[in-house]
Amino acid sequence: MSTLQRNRMLVIICLALFMVMLDTLVLGVALPSIQKSFDAGIADLEWFTNGYTLTFAVLLIPLGMLGERYGRKRVFLIGIAVFTLGSLASALSTDALGLTLARALQGVGGAAIAPISLTLVSAAFPPKFRAAAIGIVSGVSGLGLATGPLVGGLIVNGSPWQTIFWINVPIGALAVACGWLWLRESKGEEKRLDIVGLLLIAAALLGIVFGLVRGNEAGWGAFEVWGSLAGGVALLPAFIAWEWRHPFPLLSLRLFKNRDYGALIVTGFWLYAGIFGAIFLLTLFLQQAQGYSALGAGVREMAWTGATMIAAPLAGLLIGRLGTRRVLLAGLLLQTVALCLFAILILANGAVFSFAYLAPAMVLAGLGMGLSLTPLSEGVLSAVPESSSGEASGVSNATRELGGVFGIAIGSLVFRQGGPIATPDDFGAHLTPVLYVYAAMLGAAFVATLLFYKRSGRAARESGKAVTAAAAME
């Protein structure tokens, strides 16, 4: 593949990921306007987010596998088209149920885009350029996150809320058209489709994610919550037992014999649990405790997300000099320190203080986030052979998504403990212990990386090839 072809492919991938990541945070600041438009209740607002989260998390692994079997380009472009149609349906929604279903359709498309995008990059770029390419993709994803709150705030202040979905339509159409012309088709390892395994993992993830997103609203003692969690957890060993015996498994469990791969899967779970839960509550802190408007909060959040956008491509360059492990450890440490600084600031000053005190900690968290996401993605893909990259990317993304849902659920549970929240200082008092919990989760990610992730990307990749060779001999 020529340099021009690689660059064109990178543009398409970045365009699609920018669209998906923009939608991740743009909805949050528009929720009050949507609530007023539909006269929606709190449960409806939750499902505007959860409808997307459920389908996205549940389908990451299955759609990643379908891309490996039926063609990465084909499934990737179908994912973009489905996401675009979901955006169109969201913009045209006339009631809460319609918007929830449209958001679920967006989740289906996003579940195809996220894992296959990294697989396409891994397959197209040679090892010496791969980390830099992943860094660029991560940087564009960071740009989508950075501009999400700002775009949402601008829309809320001057346009109908439907505009947050309309903007995806031309972007998606352009990505599909250019992708059809510029992307080259590729496939992973040829093997039969494991329908039973597909259904087992989808049902397990559905039960776990549904239980987590409903826990705080319905109550952790409600049957729909603990029953869903118990059912999902019970299906996991059934899935593993089936896959271990199946001659053509959906997931190659032998890949987990590679210690680096397993360590990074665990690290990704705790990273997303800690950092995305913190982003969720700190966004509320800026608006509900410090009194900023949606636009004002969005502008200030760019101190965090903008730093992520800058650090992610830089991490791709640093990996070549310092190695994946060192860059990842540095990023996790910066985020852990930043969350502790947030807690100390609130503990010392209450909830109302100048943003100038908060900005350095936000920048520190953003830099750490950018320095973590790129080596995490690069490390996972380098730990497996190219033929298994789609599978590895799907597992990694699904585990991270579960981590994010888990973090928000646990953080919300801790946040609700104690007395009522009547003043900004009450909000700060409830937030402080949650920040320490999130810092501990990031600390768990740091420990997992420090103790179990040892080898360089090249060595890990050779190990992944050895695992595949051994499996073939069996």
C-alpha cells in the first residue's frame, strides 16, 4: 500500500471516529433542552444515553468479529451508514421513545466503527509507523471529545437541539462515499462463524451492562438489576467453556496466555472506569455547583479534552523513544495525581472557587489521558498477530466500555451517600470521596501495567504470532 493510500485511509478513519466521539459528549449539555422539548422525565434522559451505551457495548465484539470474517472495509462502511441513519432518526424524533431507539441505532453503528478503525490502521501501517498513526487517530478522537461540550453549548445557546444530530449526516455521507473509493478491503483469519458463541457473549454483555446502567435508578436490590447482573455473569463461564471446546471459536482464548495482552485488557477496564466516571461528575460540578452555563462549562472542559487532543499524537511519537510501557505508566500516574488534586481543591475551598485553580489539574488529567489512550491501543494491537487484530480490538473496546459503565455506576452510588444536596458546597462534599474512588481505580490500572505488562511492542507481537502458530499446530 502506497503512502497516499495510507493517508487517504487515515483521513476516512479519523472522519468517522470524529463523528462518533463528538456525539459522546455533545448530548450531555443538550439534555435540558431535549427534556423541555419532550416533557421528558429523568428516566427518559437516562435512556437517551443508555440506549446508545447498551447497543454499543454489547455489539463491539460481535461486529469486530464480523469485520474479520466478511471484510473490514464492508462492515466499517456499513457501521458509518447505520450511525448516520441513527443520527438522522434522532434529529427527526418526535417523542422520547423515538429518540431512545434512534440512539440505540447509533450505538449499533458506533460498535462497528470503533474496533474496526484500529484494525484497519494496524493492517495498513508497518510497525515503525503504526504507533504514530494510532496517535493521530487518538488525537482526532480527542478533538471530537474536546469540541463535543463546546458544540453542544453553542447549539443549546443558539440553535434547536436537533442540530447536534443533523451535523453528523453530511459527515457520515462524505465518509461513506470517500471510504468506498479509498479504502482497501482486508479480512482476518478465515474461520466458521460461531453463532452460539456470538449469542452467549452478546447476552452476557447485555445482562451486565443493563444491570449496571439501571442499578442506581431502579435500586440494586431490584430483580431487574441483580437478575440481569447475575445472568450476565453466569453466562461468561458458559461462553468460555463453549469457546474452549469449539473447533472454530469466536474468540481465541489462547491469546490471553500472552501476559501483556491480558494486562492491557485489565488496564483498559480500570482506566475507563476511573477517568470517564470522573468526567461525567466533573461536568455536573461545573454546571450545578459552580454555576456555569452549558456553553461556559463546555469551554472550560476544553482545558481537559484539548490537552488530550494534543497529548495523544505526541504519545505516538514518544512510544518509539521510550516504549509503550513507560508512556502508559506516565499517563496513568498523571491522571491519578490530577483526580487527587481535584479532591484536595474542593476539600480546601468548598465548591465555589475560581476556575484558575481548577484549570491546571484539568490540563494534567487531559495530558495523562492522551498519554494513556494511544499506548493502550498500540499495545493491544502489538500483542497479537495481525490476523487477530479485529478480535483483540473488539475485546479491548468492549472491556473499556464496561469499565466506563461500571465507573459511572459505582461513582453515582458513592455520590448519593450522605445527606441531601442543597448547596454547592454539599455537591462538593459528595463529590470528594468519589474522586478518591476514581483515583484508586486509576491506581489499579497503574499497578496492573507496572506488574504484568513487561515487554516491548515488537516482542509482544512476536509472542502473539507464536500463540497463533501453536494454536494452528494443535
